[in-house]
Amino acid sequence: MSAGEAPPPLPGKKRRIAVMTSGGDAPGMNGAVRAVVRMSIAKGCEAYAIYEGYDGLVKGGDMIKEMKWTDVRGYLGEGGTLIGTARCAAFFERPGRLQAAKNMVLKGIDALVICGGDGSLTGADKFRAEWPGLLEELVKNGELSAEQISPFKHLNIVGLVGSIDNDMSSTDATIGCYSSLGRICESVDYIDATAFSHQRAFVIEVMGRHCGWLALMAGVSCGADFIFIPEKPPSENWRQEMAKIIGKHRKLGKRKTIVIVAEGAHDLNLEKITPAMVKDVLCNDLHLDTRITTLGHVQRGGQACAYDRMLSTLQGAEAVNAVLEATPDTPSPVISIIENKIVRKPLLEAVKLTQQVTEAIKAKDFERAMHLRDAEFAEYYAAYMITTSAEKPELLLPPEKRMRVGLIHVGAPAGGVNAATRAAVAYCLARGHTPIALHNGFPGLIRHHSDKPLGAVREISWLDAESWASKGGSEIGTNRGLPSEDYETVAHVLEKYNIQALFMVGGFEAFAAAAGLRKERENHRAFKIPMCVLPATVSNNVPGTEYSIGSDTCLNALIEFCDACRQSASSSRRRVFVIETQGGYSGYIATLAGLSIGAFSVYTPEEGINIKMLDRDIDHLRETFAKDRGQGRAGKIILRNEKASSTYTTEVITSIIKEEAKGRFEARSGIPGHFQQGTTPSPMDRVRATRFGVKSLQHLELFAGKTQDQICDDPMSSTVIGIKGAKVTFSPMELVEAHETDWKERRPKEEFWLGLKDIVDTLSGRMVKPQIV
Ligand code: ATP
């Protein structure tokens, strides 16, 4: 089987699975359609698309079309939804749904995957509940015969949540929300620069009629001064409260003010709070030159970010599995993501919970509204609150519980390291701790007292770190060097500055540094302090976590690079790009980028490269290009991790492909190198960095006032924070070092993403293993 064509037909009954996009369009919907279509075909089913949402289902005919393998080529990179969407009044009424049921039976479709918001999924669930009754009625009124309906007794419905608002309960993220957040952050970053220049205030309205996720996350990502969200209205005297906080920020020296207002913002009495009302306060009470910007539909549009491409692909593939595994009694599922795990949840319950949030807001029960949003939402809100305001007397710890916390960056910079450090600084100040930057990593610390000082040790103020949320690079400087270069001096400096806790942000080097310091505790009293590593590296190879901050920024940079390469091939079409990714000895970045761009193949260090593999892939390319009749607007991409093989380098592979292509297609290599570190950190890296930064400091704080022996006896005094499956956890370094670390290859022993490579191969058609259904 070659990429670009369907696998051979299978014996047995073929199921027909249809996919539809409905409600407001969201970036990533096309990725979901592509995944459902190709996974269905790969599993031996027939795939259909229903055009224009429920409108197409009710109208039938040409609006319901069979989709072949090549029909969804290029879908991943396109914004909006290529199969269209609509709001359909007819589907709200039973006669409309009756017509829809008839069309499905006539087209032989018995499973429907719907990508839409809570309205679309409510409609879908109603449709399934009514299905037997609808079929009965169609027979009774003579529109269909009993024989016609007999194979369609059970309708399978699977929901994928496509919505930019991230307003659905039971999932951490909806398809489209991170792309939309990216659009918002990009705009706020632009506005930020002009606000700073003129010392202006900006009130920015973002989407979210019933859900404040976009406003909250934009507030966290961009370091907004104040936010208004529907779930957590401000107090009745919000005008004074806001003026006090923003006035305080200005007094501390802040030159600009950003206030983010969700479309559905209101006060405790459900009276709407508009950007104009906010502007009045800023102009009249604080005398700030204030402008309003309404971002509007810009927030919906454009290409999907890496996360949405990956999420929609994995969820689309999982939706097909859910259809094929369903029994008549299985409740309709919605495919969700909790932290890092794709899971199935009961659709009806998710819809009910979502509607309860709206009801709770209507009933002014805001505590319940916050409670009904997932736990992550409340944590982000808490992280925002603690990182935004300069003083919070009620949060201050008693003097004996306050610590001097050292903050250090280790290794190469990665998107989000500054946001994490900013969060740690703000948290420290809110609690009365002293945040101390240890500049330029451990070598900076070691050479601090030498003739040629490299680093510096200095206290950071709220204003110093205030603007770091959106900054790339490392504001306090970083270095790959380890403390093992000179434990003696490191201990000496930590003692000299009375560092009582250490927060290390970085990749595998930070992890190795923490391991070294922990082991050296017996030799140096200065290391008998609580320490926490926040993994931050484009390679995502730190043991103890499935996600390192910076890896999402890297994936976005890589898809931008790959999209540009592909586009450059659009005139010649027959071109293969061999693109070398970073990642050290971990194939994570290559594989996830492969999912996000729909790579032809991915070469990882875990699997290695051999001649058979190349031979097969070149055959595959030959067949694909031979059959290409112009639908393949784009070139093919092979992603090769930098350490996948020492023999088959990127250049060697490119030359082999060129030679073997015999002029039938071209091959080019591309090495994005440091481009992969990205410029501005992605919103996901910023928000996760902020949340993990706060959590890390909360964890370190648990050891305040403990003796050195108590600290050393507690394995939790030296930890790595991370995401494991559906949870955020702190793992004791000694356990992770001993049991979870492949020290030779500098990566975790178990890599959760290894199975995802099969999905890349299946969806590119490289290695379809059709199953009989
Ligand atoms: P968004 O998050 O963008 O608003 P949504 O899926 O919630 O997306 P809606 O406009 O609420 O968008 O719903 C889309 C379509 O789903 C409706 O036009 C209608 O055809 C169908 N639908 C919504 N709610 C129901 C319902 N209660 N019963 C039947 N059909 C419904």
C-alpha cells in the first residue's frame, strides 16, 4: 500500500463511518476529518463526509459524500473546516431529524463522528436517543421499508469537541482552543509593545460568552493586569478594586496596562461589564490614556497550531476505534484529553456538566460554576491571581516560614523558562519569600567570585520579572555546565547567600544537576535544602514527566518550517524534504511533529534507521508520485531526528533518495537547527510554565522551617515536577534517577509516545495494517 491511496479492500461487512463538523468553525477541525477518514479506511471501513453540518444531514444527496484516502490530503495545514459547517434550525425539530435519519439509512451510514461544540453534541445525543423511534416512524409512514432499516438498528455517535472557547466539561482542551489562544496572545503581544511605548492602557475584548478560558489563559500568558471572566465575576466594587491593583502596578513602575474582558463578562448581579465601562475607570480614576481593542473573528481563523493538529489527529483516530469497539449498550462517548491522556467520557454527562456551568452562572452560583469547570481551570485562575498583583498581605507567611529561594536556569533555553521564573518570583513575593536569581547557570555561580565573573546573584523584584511571561530565551542567563564542575564553590556560594531552597528550570542537564546535588548532600550542608526541577527543553527527554515546557514552542516552530518547505514544493509537486529535528536521543519531537504535519515517515533514535526501511520508503515514494494526479499540492516530508543514525545522516538519506528517484522526483534536505527553539514561547508553554512554577514553589515551601536532617530524610525534598498520564505530579529524584532514567541515552526509560508513531504511519499510508471489522 502506498501513501496517497486506500489500502486493499477487506473481506467481510464494511461499515460506513461519516464525519461532520458543526457549530462555529475551529482550527483543527480539518485534522479531525482527515484522521477519521483515513483511520476508517485503514480499518477496512468506508468513510463519508457530511458537508455543511446538520444542514447537510437533513438535505442529504450530494451533501453526503464518500471520502477517499487522497480527498483529505493537505487537510492538516488548512484553517476553518473544509467540509463546511452551519447552524441548522431544522435539526432542532423532530421532522428535520427524521429526514436526517432517512438520509443516513439511504446512504448506508451507521456511525457518525461529530466535531462541534456542546450544541452540536447535544443534538447528536438527542438524535441517537430518538433513533429507534425515528426508524419506526419512517417505516410506518412508508418512507423506508422494514428491510431497509433492518441493518441500521443501532446508531453509533462519537463526539469530538471542536470549539475555540474550551467550554466543554470533561476535557482539558477542545480542538481549536490553543490555536485561538495563540491568535489572542500574538495580538496582545503586539499591543503590549505599543502600550509600553506610550505608557497606555488597553482594554482587550476576547471571545467567550459563557466561558472565560480564553480570557483567563490570555491573562496568564500575557501577564495582564486584570481580567473579567463570567465564571468568577469581580466584587460589586470592581471599579475600585481594579483601580487599586492597576494603580499599584503603575506605582511600582509599570509603564503599560492590559485588561482582558471576556465577551460574556458580568458582575455579581449578572450586569454586563463592557470594555467601555472598564475604559471609563482607567481614564477617569487613573487618568490613563486608554484604548479598546475588540479582537473579534481573528480569534477563530487561520491554521491550527501544533497542539490542535496533534489533538485532532489523535482524537479522530480514537473516535474510529470507539465506533468499532461500541456495542449497542455503550453510551455515546466524547473523546477528551486530560493532561496528556486521550480518554473516552460519556457524551451525555459531558454535555450535562457543560450546561450546568451556564445554569450555575445564571443562578449566580459562581462557586459552583468554578467547581464545575475542570480542576485545571481553578488552578490556572489561582496561578493568575497570585502572579498578577504586587502585594497580597493576606497571603504572607509568618517570618519563620519565609525562605530565600534560588532560581537557576540550566541547559539550552526553551520557550516558557522565563514565564516559569516570573511565576516563581511573583509567588515568592506574595508569600514573603525572597527570590534570588543565580545568573548564567552553575558555571555562572562557580565563576561568580573569580577574576572574570560570569554570573551574578541578585534579588529579583516584581517589576524585574513582570514582563517575562511572553519573553523567549533566558532572562537570567543559562548554561549547560553542571555543578559537578566544582561542588565546593557551588556550596560556598549557596551558603554565602543563605539559599534555603532551589528551583531549577531546564532540560536533562537540570535533571542531572539535581541528581548530583542530591547525592552530594552528604558532603555539603548547603545542598541539604529542598530542590525542585521544572523540566524545560525542546527535546522533551526529561525523566519524571511526559511534557517539558518548550517542547510545544519547538513543535510550532517545526510545523512552520515544514509548512514552508511543503509550500515551496507546490509548483513542482514531486519533491521530498528530509528534515532534521532536534531531540537528542529522544524521538518525541520528530514523532509529534510527524503527527502534526502528516509526515510521510519519521526516523527516531529509538527505532534507528536501516537499509530495509529506506528501501521500503523509497518504493513507497515512487508509487505515490507515480499515482499522483495533481491532488498532492504539497511535497512529502520525512522527519529525521538528529541522532536517529550515525551512518544514515540527513545528507546521506537525501542523496540516496535522489539517486534512487532517477529523476522521477527530487529530494532536498532541511536543517532548522536553532530555529526550533522558537522566538516567542507558545501560549501552552507559557501557561503550563506559570502553573508549574507556582506549584513548584508551593511544594518547596512545604519544607520551610524544617531541619536539614528532616529535609534529607524526606525523598520529596528533591523532586521533579511533571505530567504523568492524566496527572500533574512531583516525583522523588532518587526514584526517578534509579528506575525511570536511561542515563546513557539521556531520556526516560519508558516513553509514553512510542505508540503514536503507528498513528503517523497509518495516517500517511506508510504502514497500514488493515483489520477486518
Ligand atoms: P459553538 O461552540 O461554536 O457554539 P455549538 O456546536 O455549540 O458550537 P450550536 O449553534 O449551539 O453550536 O449548535 C450547532 C447546531 O447543532 C445547531 O444549529 C443545530 O443544528 C444543532 N443543535 C444544537 N443544539 C441542539 C439541540 N438541543 N437539539 C437538536 N439539535 C441541536
